[in-house]
Amino acid sequence: MRTSASHYVVTRPLYSEETFAEDHEKVYRKRKTTLDHIKQYFSCDSKRVKNAALSVLPIIGWMKMYRVKEWLLGDIVSGVSTGLVAILQGLAYSLLASLPAWYGLYAAFFPVIIYFFLGTSRHISVGAFPVLSLMVGAVVTRLVPDKGSPVNITGLEGLTMDEQRAIVSASLTFLVGIFQLAMGVLQVGFIAIYLSDTLVSGFTTAAAVHILISQLKFVLGLTVPGFSGPLAFVYILEGIFSQITSTNLYDLVTSIVVMVVVFVVKELNDRFRSKLPVPIPIEVIMTVIACGVSYAFNFKENHGVDVVGKIPDGFEAPVAPNLHIFQETAVDAFPIAIVGFAVAFAVAKVYSVKHDYVIDGNQELIAFGASNIFGGAFKSLAASTALSRSAVQESTGGKTQIAGALSAIIVLIVTLAIGFLLEPLPKSVLGAVVIVNLKGMLMQVREVPYLWKKDRLDCIVWIVTCVASIFLGLDLGLAVGLGVELLVVINVINPQQKGVKIFKIPAPIFFANIEFFRGKLVDAVGFNPLRILRKRNKALRKMKKLIKKGELTVTSKGLQVTGSFPIDESEDESIMEDLDQPVDFSDLPVQVNWRSELPANISVPPVTIHSLVLDFSAVSFIDISAIKGLKTALKEFIRVDVEIYIVACDPYIIEKLKSCKFFDDEIKTSIFFLTLHDAILHILQLHPPLTIKREPKPTPSLSEKRNVLLYYIQLSKYLFFF
């Protein structure tokens, strides 16, 4: 037996925005003038100085509340563990950028120091990120290819290929930092919201495919030149398979052993996470073992194994960025800046929610911008964060960025003192470690069936972004993904109740999507109102001509044809503006019913609805261009006798529409209703759906209207037109 559900009934007047404003007076706060804003901007007091300092240097805020006895030990353990992982990942990810391995160590030191002072996240581990390294590598191999002459760039003359690539990478990183810093200063941290989780998932999955393919040459011990641009992965696979018979078995066996052991231990770490005080640092352990075995059996000389080689015992001198490289890489730097920030912000947001503190998107842009500018000056790779490394920093007890600073100190010690111990490390081991750590990104493909069942638009965004990024390259793929996401940003809810369409816009309306919005609106209603308006005006012209000639007369039954004649189908369209104006019946002795059959074989497409409801509940912003486009679109519907209603509109939007002269004799403020409920009830009063001409029935009761309304609302939950 099912227990009876509780019910409640709400009785209130039907409200439009106008009637609600009449009954409930709004309280307006004082508007600040431009002069007020200028005065406030340049005013200064102790409180504002304090807030500015806390904003620019977040370290001041969390250092004041630092609990030494409770947090210090955890930060130390976390710093050491994260430092060891950062060293290994830095060496591995530098291979993705087609650079000597030690440049990855720079990325684990210089950016971390700056982020320590400027970052708002207490748990992310700053440094090399595989997707970013791969994007940098694509630019590096394009400007300084493995085979052939490099691009003619001033300042690279007389340098070796590795030195040229280091300069390209450093200048690109510097430019990425400039972009990020500029966006932070301009307060555009909100840009991260345009990279949805679905888009980022498809993009990083494609990046994982590129990374996997790029590491195969190290795992197999082959020499394959790097490629960039569309179909780069095809050329890399072609180079690998053309040399497959030359595979170095020592590299292959070493890689397989490392991958199997690391994979198994990582699975055990995940399964017994609650019982282990710290995760087993299996990558570090296997790296130490591989270094020892390689050194003992002299893999490089005896078996032709490619090893890391000499690591300088110190940092290289800082260099100024190359302005010529800026010109060559400006288009590449911007998507790298966006991806680096978006990934870091997403990871930081996860830990901020888990540990209950606030992160600032704009300050994060400033922090990463300054970090990459500083790192680029010292030939560091572009920095972001890696989820696996951040997970180590958080899971081993890290509470603040003191753990990050300590990890940088570990990297410093290795770079200055014991880096030589890593010289016999086979690159195949680094490739194996990279491939194993791709598991999380590659397994994101499991989201596709789920998305297909739950939200096919999101599924389309995922698939298109992933496929485009694989075949066209990561930069173009990201652009394609953003374009597709913009195209599907408007969903339509379209109940099939006769005479009414409900159109939901779950996104801001602005210059970039207003035309798409208008197109989807036309698709939803099933007719083009402008085309119908022109047809009606042309039909009206014909009727007036026929009446003037006496071939069409007015009777009690309407317009009647009084003679047979061939109607000239050619119509004067010299003044198209007149055809777009409201239909004028002033010179016609009778008003035409466009829903009935017209005389003299005149044909006009039918209008299948009498009411169009626009749900603005998710429209948080509208710009001037969109207001103009919206006004034009609504007038086109009004002029073909379709009533327009806008529901759940933010008061800010209404005020902006008023200030931009949106309302006139055709578009009135009475079209706004508080809720969809109010609008539908109003429509039902004007157009009772239960009235049948052939058999008159009593006026529907309030309960009947309510049932129809519930039908509307329930149906709108399930029927979507894309």
C-alpha cells in the first residue's frame, strides 16, 4: 500500500510584472554615478589597504591562522613525498615538450616559489602538466623540427637544437604568463565557466591519446621525429610502424615491467587508501631501481638504451624572452594559457570545497601568470598542476602551500647536489611512468554512454571535442569544442499543447549567440515569421488591386471573386521595407482572417501557434547587440499575431531593456510575467483550450485549467527540441 501523499494548495493573484509592481512597491538603492565610482576607486584607508594586501598576497591570510603543532608535520611529509613525485614527473613531462629532461625540474621549482606567495589554493601542486607540455612540444617541434631547418628566428643563430628549443619553450612560457597575468588584472577569471566539465573531459581524453602515442617511441627505443598540426598522430604512428622491427628489446622489457608494477601498486594504493598512512611512492621506487640496473649493466653503452644523460649541477642563467618568438607563437600561447588555468582552477576548486575555503579565479590567473613569467625567464616549462601530483600532496597530509615550498626545496637539492644519480635513467622508464599515469584521463571515455543516456547535447560536445582534438591537434580541437559548446548553449523546451510554444534559454544572450538564438527560435515554432509577414503584405497588396479593379467584392460572407482572370504572379518588391511592416487593413473594407481560405487563389503559409512563451529564468546577462536582435525577433512574431510572453526574467534584465529603449507601441512591458505558471494561466484565460466550436460547452472551471497547466509543466520536463 502506498501512503497518501501530502498536498497543499496555494491561492494568489495571477501576476504579470506590471501588476506585481503595482501591488508591491520596489525599494531602490541609490545609484552610484561614474564620479562616485571614481572617488571610491581612488579612496584609500587602512581597511582597503589591508584587503588589497590580502587579495594580492593570500599567503598573509593563511599564514596568520597556521597551526604549527597540527599542520607542520603533515606539510613536511607531504612536501617530501610531492617533491619526489615532482622530480620524476618533471623529467618525464619534459620529454613531451621535446626538451632535455632537466628542464622539467625547473618547472617543479621556479613556478612553485611564486605560487607560494600569490596562489589561493592550499593543496594543488604547481609544476609541469602533461597536456600543457604536449601543447608546448607541438610549438617547439614546429619552430625547431627534428629534421630540416628551423624557422628563421632572430637570436637562435649558432645554438644547438636543444638550446634553440629551450629558448622557444622559455619564450612561449613567458608569453603564456603574460596572457594569464593580463586576464587576471582585467578580472576575467569567469572565463573558466565557458570550459564545461564535458568539454574539458573530451579535450583531456584526446590529449591523453596524443601523449600515449608520443611516448611509444621511448617505450620501443625508436628514433621518430616529432610532428605537430593536423593528423600529427598519424605521422607519428607511421614513423613508429615503419621502424617497428628496430625495437630495442631492453627498452621494451624495462617499460613493460615498470608499467605492470606501477599499475598494480597504484591500484593497491587506491584500494587500501584508508589503511595506508601515505601512498606507496612506487614511481620513485621503480625509478631508483631502474637507475641502479641501468648503471650496473651499462644499458647505454652495451645495449643502446637512450638515457637521461648529463644533468647540469645548477640552474641556467635567466634569459630575456625572444620577441620574434612572441610573434610566431601568439596564437598558440592563448589556448595554452586558458587550458593551464582551467585545469588548475578545476583541481583547486575540488580541494577548496573538500577543505572548506575560498579560491579566487582572478587571483589564480595572476598567480599562474606571475609564476610562468618568472619560470619562463629561467627556461622553465609552462606550469599548471597535475591531478595525480596534487592528490599526493593532499593525501599525504598537506595542509598549506608550505608543502609546495618544501617540495621545491627537494627539487632544488636534487638539481644542485644529486642530479647526477639520475643520469643513467632510461627514457623508456619515464615514458612508461607517463603512460601509466594516463589511466585516469583515458578512462574518461566511459562517460560517453552515460552522457548519451542523460544528455545527448553534452555527449555531442564531448565526442566532437575529443575527435577534433585528436585529428586536428589540441589547439584547433579546443577551438572546435568551444564552438560546438556555444552552438548547443540554447535548449528548447517545446510542449505539444496546441497553440502554445515554450522556449527556454538556459544561458546568457550576447552578440555571439543572438543569431543562433533566433535561428533556434524559428526552428522551434516551425515557421519563419518574417517570411509569413511578407507573404501577408504581398497578399494584401493583391487584394487591394483586385478590389480596385472590381474583380474582388465585399459581401456579408467576406471577400468574393466576381470574375475569372489570370492573376499576375509577379509582384513589385522594390520596397522590401514595406513588406516587413505590420499588416495594414486601413484601405481594406474588411479584415482578413489569415487562418481561413483566402480568395482568388491567394496562398499564405499558416501560423500554427497563438502564444510564444520565452523562459528567461537562466538568462543572467544580455548585451546591446542581443537586445537589438531580440527586439527584431519579437516584433516579427507580434506582426503575425503571435502573442509574446517572457517569464522569470531577472529585474536587472528588465531594467536594462527599459534603459535601452526596448519597449514601444508593439513590445509592451505587459509581456513580462513572474512565473511560467502565471503566464500559462493568463494564456488559458485568453485562449481556453477546451472550447470546441461544433458543440459549445461550459466555460472550463479553475480545476480544469489547473489540470491543463499541470499538463503543460509536466510535458515541458520531457520534450526537448534541439
